[in-house]
Amino acid sequence: LYTRRAVLSRRTAGVAQNQAVMAVLVQELLAPEMSFVLHTAHPLSRDPDLLVAEIAVGLGETLASGVRGTPWRLEVNKKTGEVKTLALNNMSEAMMVDETGAADGKMIKVKVDYSQQALSISPLARATFGRCLAAIGSLLEAELGGAQDVEGAVVEEDIFIVQARPQP
């Protein structure tokens, strides 16, 4: 509740520190092959037609924890379906769930071979995944009433949305 990250997040959102409350959420532990963050409106230009996705191998912690490198970054025009690759992933490591021991959520760092990652080697895979994320983002915008900041994960063929909040 009072980690540096939580305090700074509340300050940015204009929430008084003495108004902070904590809820307990219990959910299934995912062991994703990829995780992503979506901004359903362009985070810099605020263009509502452009979705920006940042995608990394492994857990969302790979994106959030400051692992060195750049994630895959896609820009998708939600009206036309055009997908632009803004960056290819070059993070040397990914945070993964350690599935060798007890199911306790322990994370490990693993080296990533991007020559084996479809999003690195196939423009078609990037375009297909980008359009899929844009469809999800558009659905969430319609259901939640505006631009969203979305976190999600890919496990096998399934896409899980683990969090969505109004985009600042």
C-alpha cells in the first residue's frame, strides 16, 4: 500500500495518500508465454484511433520491473486495421513462473532466443496479434466507457485480461 510505486501512482492520479485503501483479490496464477500492456488511445498524441501495445515474453513483471531492453511495440489503427511495428523486442531476459517446484508463484529469469519468437520473425504474426489486441481494446473501451490502460497475458491460445483502468 505504501511502496514507492504505489505512492507515486496515487500522487500522479491525484488520490490523497490518507484515502488509500487496499482490497484483496484472489485469482488464478497464470504462467504466460507473453504479457502485454495496451493503451487504447495513443499515449503521447492521445489519438483515439491508434492503439499502442507493448509486449514481452513471460510475465507482466518483465515489462513493469525495468528489465533492460525494449519490448515489442505495435501501433494499430483501430479503424483501418493497419499495424505498424515501432520496436522489436530486445530484452535479454524474461521473468517467468518457475514451474519446476511448488506452485508458489516463484519467478525466475530466463534468457530469450528471439530467433524462435514469432513476433520477432514474422510480420504476419505481428499484424495478426496487433489486430487481435485492437479488437480487444475496442471492446473494452465500449464496455468501460472510454480509453483504457490494459494489462493482459497470453497462455497457449488464450488471451487473459488481468486489469483494465481508465487511461490517464
